[in-house]
Amino acid sequence: MNVIETTDLSVAYGMGMALDRVSWRAGPGEFWAIVGPNGSGKTTLVKTAMGLLQPRSGFVTLFGVEPRRFGAWQRVGYLPQFASPAFPKFPATVREVVALGRLAGKRFPRWLGAADDEAVKSALERLGVAGLTDRRIGELSGGQRQRVLLARALVNRPDLLILDEPTLALDPDSRESFYALLAEMHRQGGSTIVLITHDSATAGKHASHLLYLDRSVLFSGTFQDFCHSPEMNRQFGSVAQHTICHQHDGGGGSCAK
Amino acid sequence: MREVMEFLQFAFVQRALLSGVFIAVGCGLLGVFLVLRRHSMMGDGLAHFAFATVGLALLMGWAPLYVSIPLVALASLLILHLPTRATMYGDAAIGMVSAVGVAIGVLLSSLGGGFSVDLFSFLFGDILAVGRMEARLALGLVVGVVVAILLAYHELFAVTFDDTSARVSGIRPERSSRLLAVLTALMVVLGIRVVGMLLVSSLLIFPAVTALQLCRSFKAVLVTSAMLAALSVVTGIFIALWLNTPAGATIVLVNAAFFSASLLRRT
């Protein structure tokens, strides 16, 4: 069963189409990078897959279920594009923020117990931020904050992890260490990762599959296929294709030039 | 001081303290969510709307509490609903509902003529005049509000922190928003007795903002806000009895003093 599947999915904001007949499948254990220009529908696609937006036409399923009927939210970890606007002044400790992830899949009143405390502790240790447990979230640096939010997304050891431009506000060192951590977790855990990014070079370095969107699908498949596709070469130009594929090959350079 | 302690023997002072503390605890808890969701002025808008409901009750000769609770609760839902139906933000909806409430209140007041003095006591609060039945009702409602907040604590916290991520946890932010709006309406109506319509939003805002200066965790902010609200009411009532000042205004000024002290502690 595919983790996310869309068939002829169209989404509109008012009169403007954000997605136009997008068909795409993300399978178990795959690491997808979704790239494309601003306004190409990357965030719209994942938000529709999670039921945050409603399609105008077409179908979308999450683990084989329509998002509005989906209930096993503990299987999904999500790191949104923009952190809460209240963040800098919000009175929440790192422990409290990560514990929010444990509410997924619980029934009202969603009380947390010892097993949840243990899961929070384990996620913080895994992400290397256990020392920040009692710090206020607003006091952390951008890199530390992203690790904490990633810990929240991972606290249930989800089968699907969706990251929407997670390194947007990070410096190059923090960005590299964030992606290295992500790649390591993917190797160990085997969950499906969907990463939205503008940084196609980094995407090429870590992801196994590429979805190139510009409201409709320009390319969907493995990096190998992308790198060896003369059609993609014609469409994006050899420099753009080389930038992505050079990183994917670890500098080896098996790209079609 | 001995005179003030002697006041404690009076039933009306005991009722004022007890109902005031309970109402303050409810306001202190709810205020944290309102302030962090940037709905601080919701209390102010609902209090202004209550001007109309109290006016209606006095005109008809009904008990203001029974008229105000359902009507102000409906107004709170209207404030939530308006921005989803019309092109506007939440603060504009608060302003509009508030203005309509005051306008209707003024209209009813001019029609009624004779009840302006009663209306005045609702504008500025008169906690020392709380009757036995009113105190019991207030206690029951406040207990209900506190239990609702405790039960919905995790959902309210999640939605307040980040409603998009809360949705991906299977939480429905609309449900939490409606719950908060109705609970706020209840506390505003009850709070009017303590500090009056013009000042009731201070019971929702001051303790929460003061607690935000002092605490790191969400739970600590909630507990501290409730405690500060209760302490401000008790201190305010004692000072009012001691100096023979209006209780509502004194409670607000005590809250302002607490906030100033919290700023000094930070610096």
C-alpha cells in the first residue's frame, strides 16, 4: 500500500489553480524530495494529503484512507514551514512541546502517562537535545528549535515524516547537520520521508526520489531516472540537472550532460 | 487592620471573597489561552455586549445573570463565526459585536429610564453586594469552567501553540476555539459582578500577562495566573474595605501593581 497517493488531484485557491491534476505515489521507506519554484504547489500538495486543504477534484489517500477519514495520526510526523507566530514569547518548555506530538492518535481527553514521558525523553536523546529539556522554546537558537520540532514530529516513530522547508531559517552548518541527522534516521528507521525544499542540491544528496512540481508534475521518479533523462536535461538545462545529480552521486558524476 | 479582620465575620464579605476567588481562578486560567491566542480583547468585547443583556434583563425585570449567560455565549460564537463568513479579522468582529452591545444597552437604558442606577453597579462591579443564590450559581459555573479546562487542557495547549500541527494530531481547533469562546463568555458574565463591565477584561489579561513574565512552562503559567488572579481579588477586597474604595477598581490596580512588580523582577 502506498503511503501517499494522489490521482488527478486539483486544488484551487479562489479562481487560481494551485495544483492541476497531480498524480503521485510515495511508497514505504522512500525518501522523496519535492522541489519546484515558489507557488508551484509543494506545500499545497502535502497539506491536501494531510487533510488540511480540500481538493477541488481528484483523489488523495494517506495510508490508503481519505485524509478526512484518517485517524491513525500517530503514524504521521509533520514539521510545518513556519513555526507558530507566538513562538518567541510562548511559555512552553522543550519537554512540553515534544510531548504535544504524543497527543496524536489518543482519544479525548488525551491524557499523557509514563510511556509518553519515556517516548519524549527518548526522542530528545535521539535528536541530541536532551540537555535542553527544561529550556523555554523561544530561548533556543534556530538550529536547536528545528531539532526540537523534529523531535516532536518523530516522538511516535511515525511511518511518514513530512518536512516543509525545515532548514529555511538555518545557517549552512546547522542546515548540513540537520540533513545529516535526517539521512541517518532514514537509514536506521526506514520510514517514508517527504521533504519540501528549494535546496535541490541538498535534496539530491539525501533523497532517493524526486517530485518536480510546477502546479502539475514535471518529474516524478528516482534520482537515477531524473539524472539519466535526456528529457529532463532539455527541460531544466544541463547545469540545473548537474547541480542536483552531482550531489546525488556524491560527486561521482554519472549524470546525463 | 483589626477592623478589616472584623469584616470577615460578615456573611456578605465571606461571600464576596469566596465567589471572587473562584471567579478569579477561572479568569486567570482562561486568560492565558486568550492572551497567547491574541484574543485578549475578546473579554472586553463580550463585557460590552453584556451591557445590552443586562439592560434587557433590567428592562424586563429578569435576573441579569440568567439573561446574560446564554446571550453573551451566543455573542462569543458570533465573534468566532463572523471572520469565517465575511472578509475581516477577529479583532474587527470583536469591535463590531462590542459596539452593537453598547448601542443596544444605551437604547434599552433610555427606554427603561428608571434602572440607570442598577446598570451603573454592573458597569463598575459590586462584589460586596453578591447575594447567596448568585454566589452559589457562580461557584457552580466556575467549577464547571475549571473542570472543562482541565479536561481539554492538552487540546487547548496544542491548538494555542500551533493549530496546524494540532490538526495533524487529529485535534479539531474549531472545537477548542468554540469551547474557549463559551467559557470566556461565562467568566465575563460572572466577572462583571467582581470588577464591572468596564474592567472585567483586566481579570482575564493582567494575571496571565504577569504570569508570562515569571514562568517558563505552560503549566506553571496557568497555575501562577490563577493564583495571581485569586490573590489580586483577596488583596483588592481587603484594601477596598480598609480604605473604603470601590472594590472593582482596587482589584484592577492591585493587578497592575503585580504586573509592574513582575517587570521589576525580570529586570
